[in-house]
Amino acid sequence: MPLYLIERNFAEQLNATREVATAVCEVNSAVGIDWIYSFLSADKKKTYCLYEAPNPEAIREAARKLNIPADVIIELGESRITPGPQLFVPTRST
């Protein structure tokens, strides 16, 4: 399944709780996407999330159901760049 990076911009500081994360996972599962992990910006007004999803529309559908933004959705390629002897590493098996 393709990997996507999602940038979310919030008007106020985000207060992430276990309950919010559980609700996000439940909705994501219902629409067929998988939240891998997220980074929270220093000002707590942006998140950068890595997802597996069949397409960007599935991500938008989950965001609408959760009433959260999905401002920028970027499909990532098949390789990641890593420091070390092997520069390019496949992100998933083909």
C-alpha cells in the first residue's frame, strides 16, 4: 500500500490524548488506512503524519469524519534515504 506524508495545520495548540488517538485509529481502520506515526511541531500547531493508504481520498475521508485537517498530502516513493553504507533502502517489499 502506498505511503503518504500528511501535514495538518491546527488553529490552536494540539492536545493529543490517548482517547483522541484511539478515535483516530478506529476511523482510520473503518476507511482502510493505517497511521504509522506522527511528529508534533514545537509550537504544537502542526503535525506531520506518516500513513499507509490506498489513495489520498481515503485520507481525506478519515480527516472529514474526524473533523481534523489534512492540508497537504504527499505520496512518498518506494525508497527512503538513510545515513550509512546503503543510502537507498526500500520502504516496503515489492
